[in-house]
Amino acid sequence: MKSARAVAHTNIALVKYWGKRDSSPADLNLPAVGSLSLTLDRLRSETTVCPAGHDSFTLNQEPASGEVAGKVLRQLDRVWQAAGHAGPRPPCEVVSRNFLPTAAGLASSASGFAALTLAAAAAFDHDPGRPALSALARRGSGSAARSLWGGFVRLERGVAADGSDCRAYPLHPQAHWDVRLLIVHTERGPKAIGSTAGMQRSRDTSPYYGPWVDTSEADLAAAEAALAARDLAVLGDIVEHSCFKMHACMMASRPPIVYWRGATLDVVHAVWRLRAEGLQGYVTSDAGPHVKVLCLSGQADDLAARLRDVPGVHAVDLVGPGPDPTVEVL
Ligand code: 2P0
């Protein structure tokens, strides 16, 4: 094997993924719905995979072990297996750094598993093309499948039992549309429940899970058309609808899954109030209390300044569309 390094940027879903299909083996990790995302500038993971005497994983300059390291090493095994090499996988040293705002509550799994998959594939001489690597990244984390491209990306739900058609593809490059995403950091509470367990609970107990799944393809089609037309009002309406529908499904789970805090709703209402005043921002939020606001670049600074004044807001980061990942053999 070789040594290789990859950089992949994180992404935020504009049309959300929540829920998994049954699969065999279970770690195929097949989403129940497709999703559509914006890859973000600056916020990224950088991962190096090198031959070593034994397996190790270092995250943000600290040695990692337990479940965190286990997930990384299992992903290496998958890439090795996909590469079709004879014999056992050679031991690897994996070193990864996340460049994400410290308190952002932004999952590193999207950029992390995308960078890991790309670096491992290059290290193991496996080059099946980005679409197949996207399907491989999905097995590490669903949202990682979308970080194989910059700009605007769609993850297809697919129908194949082996997950081969459950992969992302690029819709538009980074330069398609000069939008901004404001990441509005609100108060931090203990995380209600991790995404994987939360999705399982919603599927098993939420009466809204079926309707959530059944209506997602229509949201994807409408969002794709609005994105192609660069129509922020239409896209923003779908972005908010997908977000609130997902959170309604989460909240109706038993026990309830409530990621929002008081400040989360205060920010949502502030965005709506500002919209009535002509600042066109649209909210979305993920498995955490922070709010992300989609807007045009020309209004981003004004909107950020106004949202910094909302009580309970700690910081507002501005990010734009991000680039494709990069891979180099060292
Ligand atoms: C998304 N989320 O579309 C949704 C919205 C969270 C809420 O993708 O179980 O870490 O590893 O496939 O990718 C977070 O889920 O979940 C996520 P797994 P992942 O961005």
C-alpha cells in the first residue's frame, strides 16, 4: 500500500436525510430517503492513511480508541475489501484533523468519512470512480456520501438491495450560486440522542415516519428545480418544510427526540421577523440546537449582525459553497 492524504468539506442538507432502510448486511447503511445538500467552504476534514506496524487512529492530535476508532478501522476494512486485494488488510496509521468551528455542533462524520474513504482508496490503489466511492463513504456515514463533491449535491435513495445505486452525484458546482449559510450557534445542551439511534427510534415509534418518507421525493424534485432556477424563495420554502417535517417526525417519536433549545426557536422567529422586513433568510437545523440560515451573499452580513443580537446566540459563522475534495498520494 501507499500513503495518501485527502481533504473533504462538510455539507449541510437542504432536503434532509432521516431514517434507514433494512439491509443485509445492516452496515450497508441505506437511507430511507434521498437528500440534497450544500457542501461548505472552509469546514473540512484532512485525513492521512499510511502503512504502519499496527492500526492506530489519531483525531485532532489525540489518540482515539474504542467505538470512534472502531468505526474508522471498519471503514478501512470496507475499502480494502472493495479494492479486491488478496490477503488481509495491512495495518494503517490514520491521522485526521477536523477544521470545524469548535462549538458548532456540526457533525464531523460527513467530511470525516468522505476524507477517510478517499485517502484509504488512494492508499490501497482502488480507483472505481467517485460515484462508487460515494456509495462506499455512505457505509461509514450517510451524509458522507454527499461530501464527495463540492457545490450542490444529491444523494439518491436508490432501489438496489446491495446499495450500489444509493450514492450521491453532483447537481451544480460551487460557482453555480453565490449563497451563504449562516451557522447560528445557540446554547449547548447534552445531545438528545445520536443520529443513528434517533433514526431507528423514529422509524420504530413515530406515527409521522411513514408520511415523512412518502413525501421526501416530491421535496427533492421541487428543491432541485428551484436550485436550478436559483429561486431562493421557492427553495427556502422547501428547505424549511423539510426541516420542520423531519423535526416533527423526531418529536413524535417515543420517547420524544427534541434537539432544539429555547434559543433555537428564538432564532427561527427572528429569521422570520427579519424576512418580513426584507432580509431573505430561510432556516434549517439538524440533530442539534443550532440554526443554519440560507441566504444570498449580499444580505449575509446584515442578517448575521441582526442574529448576533438575539439573546442566547453565541456566535454566527458565515460560510459559502465549498470545493470538491482533493486527494494526493504522498
Ligand atoms: C442530514 N442528518 O441529512 C441529516 C439531518 C442529521 C439530520 O445526516 O447514521 O451522521 O451515520 O448515516 O450521516 C446525520 O446523520 O448518520 C444526518 P448515519 P449521519 O444531514
